[in-house]
Amino acid sequence: MIREQVTAEEWQMLCVAPWAVGLYIATAVGGKVQEVRERLTLGAALHRALERDHEHDLIGAVAADILREAPPGARWTWQPGDRPAMLRAVVTAGAIASGLPSGLAFRHWLIDLAREVAASEIDGGWLGIGAEAVHQMEHAALIDLANALGLSGSA
């Protein structure tokens, strides 16, 4: 079992990583309504990760543990000003995942989650005209996350 390959503290960091990447993106651009919608996108993405068959048991095990929480993410009460702490959590989780058999897939999954959250809200424009699919601040946040996970160029 993958969980037995790490310490309890390391497992906790792996489980916080999906929340950290999602919230890092969701708090990149102001607006509580947008942040809430992006958090819902993150929750839905975690549910999909759990429901599909996994080639990489690390992703499934982390998603299962996260979704067993009640309420999900309750332990991670970061606020928009906690963005440096979110990024440090991602760096730590990426380093832990690097030493695991499916760690590279896990790190790519985290970036995919972040991209999905970033793409869930169209920013700017008027009635959809001139809107950005991904806000420039979220794009910068994606680059931060890719670098934190050792996946430069994946944003």
C-alpha cells in the first residue's frame, strides 16, 4: 500500500497538496464568488479522481483520504493572504511525491487540478467578448505551481 511508504506527516502533506494548488489558483484573483466557484470545481475534480480507475494508486489513495474528511478541506483553513504557505505546502508535497513510484504522475495530476480550477472561470470582458479563458494572475500562479513541483514548462 502506497500510504505505508511515507510517514504520517508526509502523508498529511500529500493530502493537503490538492487543496493547496486549488486554493493557490482560487485566491490568485480577488472576488469571493469566483473563489467559491473555483473551490467547487476543485471538489468535483477530486471526486472524479476517486471515481475513475487509477493507473497510479497514489492519486486514488490521496483523493480517497481527502474525500473521507467531513467537511472536505476543513483542516486547511487558508485565507488569500496565506498564499506563501500554500506554495510551501506544494513544494513539500512535490518533494515527498518525487520519492514515490507514482510521484511524477501525482505531481502532474496536481498541475492538472490547478489548470482545471483556473479554467473554470472566464475573466473580464463584457458579455463574454474580450474575456480571458485564464486570468493573467492565474496563469502566473500556474507557473509558480509548476516550478514548485519541479515541472517547469508544464503550466
